[in-house]
Amino acid sequence: MNARSLWLIAATAAAALLAWPAFVQSRTAPSSGPAPVWTAAPVTADYLQRDALVSTYEGDVRRNPSDQIIAQMLASQYLQRYRERADVGDLLRAQNEARHSLELQPRYNVNADMEMSTVLTSFHQMRGALAYAQEAARIVPSSYGARAAIANIDMELGDYAGAKAELSDRPAVDNSAWDVSLARYDELTGRLASARTLIDGVQRQMDEVVDNPAESRAWTHWRQGELAFASGDVAGARERYREALAIFPGYWHALNGLAKADWSEQRWGFALDEATRGADAYPLPETLGYEYDAQAALGKRGDAAQTLDLIETIERLGNAQGMNDRLIAMFYADHGLRKEDAVAIARRDLARRDDIYSEDALAWTLAAAGRWTQARPHAERAARLGTQDARLQYHAGVIALHCGARDEARRAVRLAPGDFEAHRLFAALLASAGRFQEADEQLAQCERLADDRTLAGRRGEVSAAREALATLGSLVEAIRG
């Protein structure tokens, strides 16, 4: 980096720091008196300078082709731009520069090892990613960042015992990478409240530092939103997603979260707007799925057909690395489309990373294809950790019920206490099996959720369904009698 660029960054950081009186006061105030109120640092819009920084480092690499440090620093900038814009080309560029750095210094090149691990993780090449993270940890055994990366990859590979062992000795001081990894482990193993507490702490750590990247700070708010949504707190999730957008405008993660929140409450106009903006930033199949459902619900059949065409195009042309296999398979299964293709795609994802969500995807695609018996063992493996994920547990419950395992189905749906659709659809399935009392219990839960959340019109819909269910149950009893 040239001297002018360094002075520009230093001046920007200094100006932001001077504009942050709470930061200065908290360090100059006397120890007596009330504790200072926590305030977030101002946000530095570093993403506006990303292209200039990348261009500077690219020039430095051209002028110094034998300097492994500059190559590694350019890789880091490419990775940050990928996080901001989701351009897979930046991942490939980061991979090339990190590999070049390692060619120049094959040993004891920790930063390049970690960058290669990050790239391969993003491409879902988990075993290769694990090897690089393990090499970084071997070089610096005290690196909690490297060990957290190993734990993350272990979880992606379904090695939850390995992740637990890696996370067994907590750092003496707060470490955001470690806490993010531990929060993920707690989330997957049914300790959602603990995961939320950890991520709340990470958010505060990130927001206290003025020169943390805006995207990194926004990511912590998005993660708070994801965990709030998983807990059934849709309003809280929506607030966190909006905070993320305020920190990093146009953030595709946050737009996808808002679309999901409004999709879950059938606020179709809002969901369509958010999903469209999110897909414009990054056409993630999940976001396109929310856009498709909103278009269909609003009667925009032509637009929905175009969105479906785009999803299929992404599968054929834009998914060479297999990065979207799971999302595409689940979209097809949820919508009853290309059932055998969905199974094949889910199997491909499972071969890359045998975690609970790969098992869930294969279970649900097999179920959508009517292969319930084959789906059952995969659903059991998906639900084995007691994960409080409404969608995953709903899938497990439906498959268990189809296979006659009523107690297992009941346990699964209890782990999805905040999901309106899970209870509604589970009620329909129970009713179709003639289990009217159990179906009514599920609809009663829907009514309680409709009272607690902004589900306009849904309570009346559920009340009518309960009346119809009672009439049907009486009719069946009369016939049996």
C-alpha cells in the first residue's frame, strides 16, 4: 500500500474517533460515579473504499511479485469484498493470491493458510479447508481464531464431538471468533438461549471498535436476527435485520432475513420487495424462493415463472462449485418440483458435508418424492442433536408420522414452538390421518401464535379450521358408531 493510501485511512479513522465522545469519555471519566452508558462506535463506511484498496494492493503485487505478505494482504481484501458483494469471482481471486503467497513461503504462512481455509469453506470444500486450518493451528497452537475455524468446519462435516473438543477450553479474554463458533455449536445442539447470549456479546465487541469493517459489524446484527427468528421472535428478528441494513446498506443477508420474516407471516407485499432487493444484490436461491412464493401469492404468475426460470438457470450454469446445492434441493422439494433431481442434488451436498442440514435436505427431498422409508433414517440423523429449528423439526415430525412413529413426531414438533406454518401443516397431516384431537392441539397453538404476532387474518382462518375439524371429528365418530 502506498503512503498516500495509508495517510488517508489513518485520517479517516482519526476523524471518526474524534467524533465519538462516548469513546473518549468512557476512558477519561473518573472511576467514581455511575457506570458509563454503553454506546456503539460510529460506523466507518470502509466498503466505499474497497475497490480503491483492492486496486492499490493489486498494483503493489505487480510491482513486488515475490512478496508473500502483499499477496496475502490482497487475498484478504478480495475476501472482504466477497463478504460485501457476494461475487464468487472475488473468492477465486482470493484463492489465487493466497496460493501464490503460499508458493512464495510454503511454511509458517499462517495468514495465507487461514485465507485458503476461508475460501475453501465458502466453496463447501470442507476437507481441504480443514487441512489449512489445522496447519495454521499447528504453527500457532495458541491461535483461538484457527481453532474456532477448525470447530466450524467440524460442524459442517457433522463431527460435533470434534467441535466440542476443540471448543472445550475457553480463552481467558473475550474472543469474537471463538464466541461465534461456540454460539453455532450451542444453536445446533439445542441451546438457543445460550447461543443468543454469546452473539449479543459478540455484537457489542464488534460495535465498540470504530475501525471494524461495516459488513462485519452488520453480520453480528444479522446473526442476532437469525437466532431471534429461530426462537419464534419474528419482531425481534426484523429489528435486528434492519439494524444490519442501517450499518451496511443493501446487505443481502439482512434483506434475505427480512424477506423470510415477512414470508413467515404472509406479508406478501413486503416479502416481495425485500426478496427482490436481496436477489438483485445476490441471487441466493433461498431469497429467490421467497420472491417466487410472494409473486405466486399476489397473483403475479408471469413474474413467478421468470423467477423459477432463474433458479433453474442458477442450478444449470451458476452452481458449478456446488455452493447452492442444498438451497436448490430444498426449493424443489418444498414446491414439489423435479423431485428426483432434488434427491440427486441433496445427495451431492451430503457427500461434501455430512452435517445435520445435509441430512435434513436429503430426508425432505426423499419425502417429497414419496420415499418415506428411505427418508426416515436421514431425518433421524438430522434431528439427533435436538436443534431448535422449526423447519428441520417439522420435516422430521412429518416423516416420523408418515412412518407411524407418533411419539417421535410429537417430540419433533415441540422443538418448533414458534413456527406458525409448522403447527398448521402438522395439524393438517394429523387430521388427514384421523387424529382429530391432536390436530386440534396444533391448531390451538397456531391461535396462540396469531395472538402474539402480526399474523393479520390468520387467527380467523385457524378458528374456522378448528370448527371444521370439530365437525369432521363428530361426523367420523357418528359413522364409526
